[in-house]
Amino acid sequence: MEIMQGLTSPEFDTIWMGQHNWYEEPNIRRGGWSGVRKVDIETLDGVTPIYLKQQFHHSYRSWTNLFIKQPTAVREYRNIRRLHKVGVPTLDVVIFAVKGDAAILGTRALEGYQALDEIDLNRLTLQQRRALIRSVARCISRLHQHHYQHNCLYPKHIFVRQFDDKWSIKLIDLEKMKRRWRRNEAMKHDLDTLYRRSLMLFNQRDCITFMRAYLSEQKASSSQQRRFLRRFFCGRVVDRPKT
């Protein structure tokens, strides 16, 4: 399998063999590895910082191609394109190429953004805090409207940036994202993951704000879905101390 988007084979080799100043050390599994470097490259916009994921023998099989292995970077690239197509904010791809068992995926660095779990919500005004939570909820709601399940919806995979009183949201780490037949299946899985990973981040009021904003984006919310969300958010936080 070979995909060379805007690159020649020698250009691929040059990028592949570049200085391995790893931003994320290679993760080794099943005889392959995947790591991330932060590099600057020349684009039409000038010098652009990107996060360059490099993979070797780091593959998966899909239900549609059980007997053919594909680099996991291919799946992530396709998922990024899918979210762009439906208007869910995510990363911008700068470079993507596959050569034999090697793959590279370069995405524009999210300058000025922070992971959600790096934000000290207690230092925000009440208005800023609620605006942030509503923005996150609406973004996730739009993801689920299109039946997409993130599958690793941790606060560290939700990047945010403040612009005055508004917030820009970007979803990252889409390697395991998949489309579910039923929207509620995606909702239940992702929100359960987010809740468990946000126990020290959100208080009861935050959860209620999230629920209302999430539902406001679901134009055809069923009564069953509403009952689930009320039970999910309101029922789980009742014993937690308010912050």
C-alpha cells in the first residue's frame, strides 16, 4: 500500500529520517511502533509548526478488510476528514503519506490551545466557566448527531482556546473513532468515559450546564435520551461536594 499526497518518495524519506527529537516517545507494540515529533515545515503560509506522527508496522484490520493490514495513521487521517466534512472541529492535516510499512501524519500545531484538564476552572469567572462547558457540550453533541463515537473522550483529548468570552474547541486523537448505528450508543459510551475522567474537574452545576447545552444541539432529542442524560449527570453527582 502506498499513498503519497503531495510528496515524492525522496521527500518522504527526508521527512522520515529527520531528527528524532520526540515530543512523544515511540510506543512499541506488536512488533511496530508509533511516535510523535514536533517540527517546522515550509508551507504556502510560511514556516508552520506541526506535530508529525511517525509509524512503522503499526497497523490494524477493519471489518471491511479483515485480511489486509493498514497503518493506524490511515484510520486517523480518514476520521479527521470525516469530521471536517460534517463540521466538527478537529485537527488540520498538513502532510499524510504511506510508504510500505511506514506512515507519517502531520497536523498543524494547536498554538494557543490547552487540553481541557489543564484549565483551572476555578480561576475563570462564572460566565467564562459556563461558556467553556457549553462550548464543549455543543461540540460533543454535534459529534454524536452524526453517530460518531470518539472512543477515547478524555479531557486531555479536548483542546480549548479562549477568544474574549468565547471558546474554540478541537477534538484530537481520533485513531479509534468509529460510527455507530445508533446515536445513543455513541452518546452513552463517550459521556460515560468523559464523566469518569472528569470527576475532579466538573462540579454538579457544571454537569447540569453541560447537559442542557448538549440537549440544545440535539434537535430531535427523544424523551428517553433526556431521561438518560438527567439520570446520568444529575444522579451521579448528587454525593459529590460542590466546588
